[in-house]
Amino acid sequence: MTKSFKELYFEQKNLPTPAQAFLEDVALVTNRSITTVRMWISGTQIPDHKTLKILANKFDTEPHLLFPDNENE
């Protein structure tokens, strides 16, 4: 079945943006809420050590490189 131009547009419009997909993916991997992930991004909170290890593994990096401003905490 062929879709109309309008239907094709709305299919794309309803997809998450790359930033939304990132938030959802990180929340899923860490078993945290999107709100918590947003707090990490804003610097309001930082993940605990276990979660930092999960994130480092996901992004193939070292935990201290993900949140460098918080190394002394």
C-alpha cells in the first residue's frame, strides 16, 4: 500500500530526535529515569560508581572521562 506524502511526513515527525533517543537509551541501560539522565547532563547530579561503570562500558571509555568536572567528589 502506498502512503501519502502527509502520512510519510507524520511517520517521521513522530520519531524521537537523536537527543531524545540518547536520553531514552541511557535511561534504559542504567535503569534510571529520563529526568535523572537530564540531571546528569545538566550537572545537577552525577551517577553513582556502579552506574558510571555501566555508562563507561556502553560508551567504551573510562568512567572519569564521562564526568571530568566531578573527579574530586
